[in-house]
Amino acid sequence: IGAAGPRLVADAPACVDIGSNTTRVLVAEPVPGGLREVLAQRAFTAIGPGPIPPERIAAVAALVAAQVQAARDAGADRLRVVATAVVRQAPNGPELVAAVRAASRAQVEVLSAQEEARLAFAGAAHACG
């Protein structure tokens, strides 16, 4: 994740996805008939399963803060930060959420199993056309 540059688009939706192996950021621009990818980055974080080591919490918090800033720099005005099963199931998942919130100044939504499955299916269905 590099230095801030000019905003690429205006009013773009964005998502940061904190998963068990990777943390991803996606910024998209609304276009007729769908969305156009503006920014997509993935970093390998390997935070699970089980208790998340304190050094991983700090590293993920710093990474998500950088991804949130990159999304805002790219034009994201609507940002959703979500965490998946690895955070939901970790006994110290709330610690990771608090650290990410403090570092990024963004709200973090820990997805329910049902919402995580729904979003995974929607993403797969979209990728298939």
C-alpha cells in the first residue's frame, strides 16, 4: 500500500475484508450496469484459527488502517470493514476488532455465519457471470 495520491473516483463504495489468511480492500466505481474496480489489494495476514497472537493483532490493525486510508484516497465515501469467522470464533476476536477500530477509525462489523455465507455466495455468483 503506497503513499496517498489523487482521488481516483468520487462516491465509491469500498470494503475491507479481514479473513483468516488474507485481508483485502476493494474500491469500486458505480457504472451503468454494475461496478468498475478502482482499487483491489490483498495482504497475507494468517491470523487464525484459535487465539490471535498479540503481534498479529497489531500487524492486522496497522494493515487495515493503511487499507482504509488507501480506500479513502481512492475515493471511497462508503466504507464497510468486515471480519469473518476467524475473528468471530477467536476467543480474543473482540481485541482485534478494538485494535482495528482504534488504528483505522473505522467501524468493524463481525459478520454472522449466515451473512458471511450470503456474501460469499453473492461474490461467487457475480464472478461466474
